[in-house]
Amino acid sequence: MPLIVPVLLKRSLLSCLIATALTLPALAASGKQEGHYGRQFDARIALTMPAARSPSPEQTSALQSLRTSVPELRYEIDAVTGATRTLSNPVGTLTGPSSGDNKARALSFLQSHAALLGLTAADLAEYEITDDVQSNAAPIRNLYLRQKYQGLPVYNGQLQLPVDNEGRILIINNLFLPNLAQSVNRLQPIVTAEQALAAAAQHIDRTVGPITQTRRDGDVQHTTVMNADHLSKRPIEAKLMLLPIGAGDARLVWNFQIWERGGGRDIGDFTIDAETGQVWTKFSWIAEDQYKVFEVPRESPNHTTPLPPADGRTTQVNPASVLASAFGWHDTNGVAGAESTLTIGNNAQAYTDTDANDAPDPGSSPDCTAPLNCTFALDLTQAPSSYRPAAVANLFYMNNMMHDIAYPFGFNEAGGNFQVNNYGNGGLGNDSVKAEAQDGEGTNNANFGTPPDGSRPTMQMFVWTSPTPDRDGDFDNGIIAHEYGHGISNRLVGGPSNVSCLGNSQQAGEGLSDWWSLYYTQPDATSRMRSIGTYALNQATTGVGIRTDYYDGDPAVNAQPQENLWTYANVSGSAVPHGVGEKWAQAFWQVSWALIDKHGYDADLDNYTGTVADKGNIRAMYYSIQGLKNSICSPAFTDIRDGIIAAANAAPYNGADTCTIWRAFAEYGLGSNAVSGGANSTSPTNGFNIPDSCNFLGAETASQQICAGTDAVFPITVGEAWTAPATATLSATGNPAPSTTTFSTNPAPAPSTSTLTFGNTTTVAAGTYPINVHGTNGTQNFDLPLSLTVFAASPSTPALSAPANAAVDVAVSPSLTWSAATEAGSYVLEVATDNAFGTIVYTQTVTGTSHNVATPLQGSTEYFWRVRSTNPCGAGSNSPTFSFTTEAFFCAEPVPALAIPDGNPTGVTSDLVVANGGTITDLNVKIEATHSWVGDLIFTLTNVSTGTSVIVIDRPGQPGSTYGCNRHDINATLDDEAAGGAVETQCASAVPTINGTFTPNNLLAAFDGQERAGTWRLTVSDVASGDTGTLTRWCLSGSTQLGPADGVFEDSFE
């Protein structure tokens, strides 16, 4: 149980926190991590993550019911909440057509299928539709629902329902929290909005300065508007929301955004605990006419003829799209005729901001004069300051081209695009792009800040200083496209009103932007090998650019050094976010070229018709935009893949490219059996399979067990891979005598399902039989292996072996073993707190004769366990019951979590008073901490009574380096006898980076023979600046000469 801290203490701590935040000087970023990854922070991922969860009985029944109409149904159960996170059909829609309004039909399906989503009717009783986006590119309507409770919205508590015009649901993405009403900690805040703002300022090492409250509403969200001019460029509007922390846990939080002033270029979206002041999350909204320009698809001056120093620009006459910008680029009132002759219009305002004050330099939007002749001198042999009008004109042109080309594919007004005047087409206006050329806030980079629909985004383009003279990023159209692409993806994933959905570790944001860059600058139908940013880096056009490898449209053909050998698994070890993102760009670049190979290439990049005439690159653009609309908030690569597949399955292309896309993804390792590991995992597992319906033959279950005398039934999928003729003649061999085999349809057309039945099994001998299903159409042949296990009788009773009966000091996550039983198909393990098994606390069905308990048990507790074997003929008897008592477990859990002072070798201490005595014979310590660079940390355990101290973790890192492990968070048990290796060598790419049981830096045996009762102290010190974290929990366990009594402990900290 967490320690309950009195309200008075909380207020005292917050007062100290505010005082610190008001005076703390801003600290420079250490630069140790790519982009100082503190831009994205989520304290929830440091909490102990449970093992994968199985659906509840109600969910299982509902899923099985849906599977009758969707045989290849795919679903994911949220490991934390138990809700059904995603539901999809890899080769079609989730539901069939139905009559009536498609929105009403989708919401009706939702209300009547709560159990399917792992929710209750009460969980669906209160929600708001934050966005209702009707695509202009296809008859698809994307509904974005946000869960609420008593008027308070749930932060990122989205449920997404894309539905077509016939009422078919494409995919369901669900982040609603089950049992919300019972999960809320409170409805009224203890922490004020001003205190929450001070906590946020301290989190980012900034001085908050004076805070002035300008408005306080009486609404349920306690809307509070504040000015903190020293900290934020814009007023701060704070609102109360509910933040899901875990199963049965939703906390009241303040949500607001800080538009950092001074050296910071960030826009931080914060949630701060309204009871304790803890910073839970911080997500960044920043992702790092006649015009003489470098026209699309020219990538840069180096991609033109003539080459620099000659002027390779061309004059583009009336380039505005009639569909996307009907009144031209300089219009804002929807009436023929330009409102301005400057580089200001409905889609963008371009200017220079050389003094970095986030406002136009005086007169820096050049005047194109009345004929709108935006042609300005350019001499690339001179410094960028000499040709600013030309730079601004090119930036204005490229922003408008990005807008116009994306428009017909579905990034329009309703989709959240950037326009002053939405001309009555839905969405919120007054949000054209502020495009800042030659911005003085930085060099050798660029960024794009994306607020929600209705607020203006800002693009900052910098000068690049590597060559002489400097090069201007405003002429690198690939970089401009990349930055604008952040705006597209942020407005699409989660809907236009929610731009905090791409802050997770396995997010594809940088890769999505790289793909936009590749699309907008694709020179022809043959350029499969691409790179980005070669002009800015002063490389040849054949250089690798700003990424670590070339983007390769066909790795199987192209040779080194350009060949790209990445797979999905290469996310592991990649820097977040750019190193991870580039892996997505390569995946979808391969998909794009598979579509181009199938349908051809169209140089007219906005030539979308939604018909069979569309070329491959046009289809890829549509699938990307609609696929992001279909993707869950905080998506892993597999989630975006599924969103794209859902787009392909529906209108306008109606599945024509589904299998092509699956094959391309599978070649990359993003096949149907790929495992993401979760939204924040950087250790995904490759999968090279494709759905059965895209293959030759497949079976939903490749192995079955039956009791002799019953039929075995295998539904066999005949996939679309059969061609000329598209039928397959089926046969089966290997079935046991005297059984028979029949197919319900034979020959079977492709695609279809034919049911294989094994009958006459009464006298079949018990055993496992390999079966081979063969298909042929005369020219194509395919074999599908199956397995059939036949049982003749119920199984015998297993015998328990370890731990021994009445064992003591057993680990809280024990390994349980037993002997094999004859005729056993599987074993049911049960663990209870009473020998009558009236209170079963853990149960699992397994196929082997051992099992590691995945959910830790309570310490100092007696448990009873038994195993029974089962098979299709029936269940055997339960084994005789064994008991064991778990080791004593004493924990300190500071509330709020104890902040680790940044760059302070003295550190912070947490004391644990253990009242239960005994002479220590084996001591273990468990540590749970958040930190964005664990290689900075030293943990020292001290027995205060004896003065003995042991450094148990000392700046871990593998391989060893000056900086140590540069990854996030610790959840480690330190045990002298651990088989998991030394904690010093741990630095996994997953979060927590150190997660498991390891040997400490120095042996805990130093405490053997000492008395356990007394005060123990854990000291945590951070020896390098630039990264922060907290100590959330630590525990002692192990063996003593006296049997442990019930654990009673106190917790204090300073």
C-alpha cells in the first residue's frame, strides 16, 4: 500500500517546491541524449509493467462471437488495464454494412459491445466526441471519442471509430479506462494551478518567475488562466482532467501547456497531480502568383539544372491548387483578389526572425507587388543574409505546396489543416503556418510546433554553418517538407484536437516526416535510393544526408553501400526519436515502392482520384494520411501498420492493395506476427508472416486436441496468392487410421474457406499425428503442416515437486514444478491463501511441467498450491496440496516520489524502519526509480544501526563509457546469487532499461550476520547534470535465522 502523507505535509513540500522553482536558474541541456530526450516524459512507464494479460471470460466470449464473422480477427489486450486496446480485421472491415446514419450505427455498436472492449456500460455512459472528421478523399468518417466522468475528461482517453458510408467499422482503437468511476482518486484539487505550474517549471529546470492569475472559471475543470511571462511566451490555461495511471487508478491532474521563453524552443504539454504535485507527463508539441523557387519535386539547389552557383530556380505561374486554394495563396476572405502582395496568405505567413523573438523582422515578408511577381535575386556564393527575400519566397512557396498537395488526400479543413479561413468546410480556422526563415534561435536544424486545430503552428528554419558560405535551410525543400510533415502527423493521429499522441518511445513521428520529405521530392519513377538533407550538410546528392543510412525502395536488389538492411528489430539500440523514426520511414518506403511497382508512378503528386486509375505513389499518400487517422493515440509501429491496412481494406480501393501492403511490411519484419512490445518499447520482435487470406493456405489453429470418438475440424483459408486459375484442389495426408478426411469445398476458389474434418476417430490410437494439407491448381503448389493429438482417456494426477511442502523464504515470484501426468494435454495451476482454495490469488493453464509466477505474491505470507492435468476427454484429479511461505518483504514507498537532485553527488536518502528481527543470512534489495539517464546514478544501502554501507548500483552502463547507460528507469532486484548477470552491465533498450534480478556492484553478503531489525537507508546520488528522476519504491527481502513475522514497517525520507 502507498504511504499516506498528511495534507499538511503535502502543502509544506509544495511550498518548498514552489520556492525552489521561483529561484532555480535555467540549466543547459547536457546533450548526452539525442535532442535531450527530456522533451518527452511519462512517469507511468516506470511503474512495474505486468505480464501480458488474457481477456476476461466476458471479453473472451464477445471476441469469439465476433470471430465467427471475422475469422482472422486481431486484437490486443492492454497489459495494464485489461481493456481491448485494438480490434482489427487484417483483410477486411470489422463489421458488415447496416442501414441508417453511419455515426449513429457506429455509436450503437459501441454501446452494445462494451464487453468486447473490456468495458462496462458505465464506462461508456459519459464521453464527448472531440472530432468528427469526414474525409474528402473517401467515404470514411473518423470519430474520436474522449471518456469523461462527472464532466472531467480523461487525458488521452480516446476511443477511435473509423466508419464508412455503409456503416462498416474499419478498426477500433480503445484507450478508455475500465471501471473509471471506481478508479478516480478525487474530484477536487488540493494543489492549485499556480503550484502545478511551479512543479512543471522545476521539472524542466526553469525559473517560473511571478505568476499572475487573469481568469478563474467556475466550471467543473476549474479553468484557470495565468501569465508567467518569465517562463512562457503565451498565457497558460490550466484545466483539471483525469489521468489513467494503471488498472483501477485514475488521478485528478492539472493539464496545461508552457510555450517556453528564452533559450528553450519547446512547447510542453504537462499533467501535474492535483493532490501531490507530482509531474506525471510532459509531451512536446515541437518535433525537432508567380514565384521564382526550387519547384516541387526539386529537393534543393543541388538537385537542379544548372547547378550552383548558377541560379537553378524556375518561375512557377499560378501554382495554387484550384481544389485546395481556390482563391489563391494570398487570399484570406474567400473573394476573388489577393488581400496582400506580401508573402502572407490563407495557408502561411513567411518572414525572417533573425533576432529570435518569435515575431517577424520589420519588412521581412517581401513584397511581390501587384502582379504577385515573387521573384527575388539569389546569389548562393554570398552569405544567406544577402538573399533573405528569395529565401522567404521559397519557404512561402513550399509551405503552400505542402498544404495543397496533402489536401485532396484528406488533410483538409475538417482533417485539421492549417488555414486562416476554412471557407465553411469544417474544422477551426485562424491557424495558418508561421514560417520563420533564417531564424536566429539556432543553427543546423529546424523544427515545427503544432498546437491543436485553431491555434497557429510555427515552423523555424535555421542556417546551416558547415560549408562556406553558410547554407540556408529555406532552400532545402526536403527539410521543409519534413518539418511540415510533423504538423500533418500531429493533427492526424488522435484527431485535430489532440496533438499529444506522438510522444511515446516507439513513435514513428520522425519517420513519418522523412516519408513526407521523400514523397514531395521524388524526382522520377526510378529513384528508389534516397537521402535527406544533403544540401544543408554540404554533401553531394549521392550522400547519406542526415540519417544513418540510405532509404532503399528495394533492398533485395540494390547493392551496398546504398543497400538498406534494416528490419523492425533494428529499432532496438536506435536513438529516440530520430533513430527510431528512420526505421519507420524505411518500412513505408518499401511499401510505397511495392505499390509503385504494381500500379506505376505519377509525377503529378496531387493527382488523387480515388479510382483504379491512381498510381502507386498516389495510393501510398492516401494510405499514409487515412492510416494515421485510423491509428491509436501513442502508436507503436504495428498500430500505424494496422491503421494503414484498415485504410486499404475500405473505400476507395476496397482491398485491392491489402495483400501487397502486407507482403511489403512482412519483408521488413512488420508482418502479421511482429510484436511491438508496447508503445514505449524499443525492443520489438520481427515477424515475417502475412495473413492466411494473403497466402496460399492457412489455418486459424495449426494444432488441435480431441478425445477419440469426436471429430477434429480445421477451417482452411484459401488465400489470394492462387492465380491462373484462382482455385485450389485440396488433399490431406498423415491422418491416423481408420479416420477419414473431407473438405467442405473442393476445389476451393480463392479467396475462401474450406472446412477440413477428420471423422471416424473412435478407434484411433492415442498419440500426436503430423498432418499435411496440399493445395494445387496445376501450376502452383503449397503444403500446410498441421498437428492432431488424440487422447483416449482422462489424464492421471501430477505430483508436486518444488518448492518442497512447507518451504519457507520462498521468492515472491516463485518457480513451481511438478511431475508429468500420463495423457495430459495441459495443466491448471492454482495458488490460494487457504488450503480449501476458497481464495485463489493466481491461476494459469500451462502445457509444461513448470511455471514462473508472473505476478509477485505478498511477502511473509503462507500460500497453498495444487495442479491438475486436463485433456479433451476430461480433467484429472487435483494433486495433493503443498504450502510455502514467502520471504519477508519490507518496503519504503515515498509519496510523492522522492526527487533525485540533478548533478548532486550528495543525493537524497530514504529511510526504512524494519521492526521484525532475525540474524540476516541472505539479503536482497529491490529498487524502483525513474530517471532519463540511469548511468548517472549511484545507489548505496546502509544499515544505520551498524554503519555498514554497500554501493549496490554504481553508474551502470554496457558497454562501459564515461556517461554510462543513457536510457530510462530502473526496476531491479539485487541478489548476490542472481543468474541475470551483473547490474553494472545492464542497459536494455526497453523501458525500464534495467529490469529484472541481477547481482549488485558489491556483495550484499556484507550484511550477513547482522540484525535485520532497525533503520535502513538508501542513498541515491546523481553525479552528472542534465537529467532528472525520482525514487519511487525500494524494498528489503531475504532470509534470517529466525522465521519472519508479519512485516510492519515505517517509512520516512528527507
